[in-house]
Amino acid sequence: MEDVRVQTDEFDAGEEIRRLRSVSSEVGGISTFVGVVRDINEDDEVSALYLEHYPGMTEKQIRTIIAEARTRWDVLGAIVIHRVGQLYPADPIVFVGVASRHRGDAFDACEFIIDYLKTRATFWKKEQTLDGDRWLETRASDVEAASAWES
């Protein structure tokens, strides 16, 4: 099972976990990550975050990331939901969930997917701050995290 969604609507993490649990009676572990919009970045107060994507291409990139995770770990099901549009501090922005037979595979695949999602899926993010708007670039720490999977 694989589900990739890029959407404006909020998601229900509990419902997504239930969907992963129902993938197979062999599911022994589910690992999830929920990213949330912060109210501060680089010591600036953030009032909102606006996200854009390239429809079709972004979803394809996410599917490629999941496919790579499947080659490395025993993944029975994966769900990636990424929100776009105008978001505010404390809003959920991304859900990554992985179901596997064993917790280690679920943990590793989930972490891999979010690390690659941050560096290999096309999203444009613009923060709104008291000092004005700014487009964000990929953080060096995110590149380092993704690079660690290549060794």
C-alpha cells in the first residue's frame, strides 16, 4: 500500500495510522512523523508559511523516495501527506507513516523518507515575518541528514 497526497486540507494522523495498521495482519510496527509549522526560524518570529509545489512532479518525486525506501527496508505500507498553501504556526504540515513487519524497518524507512522529502521533493516555502517575506532554501542540516543515507 502506498498513498501520496499533496493537499491544502489538514490531515488526521490517527486515521492515517489506522489505515497503515489495516494494510496487513503482518504489520508489527508503524512509525510516523508529523511536522508542524514553527513560530520561529533563524531567530525571527514567523507569522505564516506559504508553500507551493509543482503538481504531478512533486508527487512523482515522493513516490520515487518511497520506492527507494522499499528497496532498503521491509515496507508493507507508506503514506506521505504534505500540505501546501497558507499555513500558520502549530499547523501540521507533513505526515509520514510507514508500516513494516518489524519496528527497525519502520523507524529507518520513516526517517529516510522524511530526510529525502526535505531535500528531493520540489516544494517552495515562503515565510512571513515581521521583517517581511522570504523564500526558504534547503538547510545544510537537511542535506547532511539525507547524505548520511548514501554511505
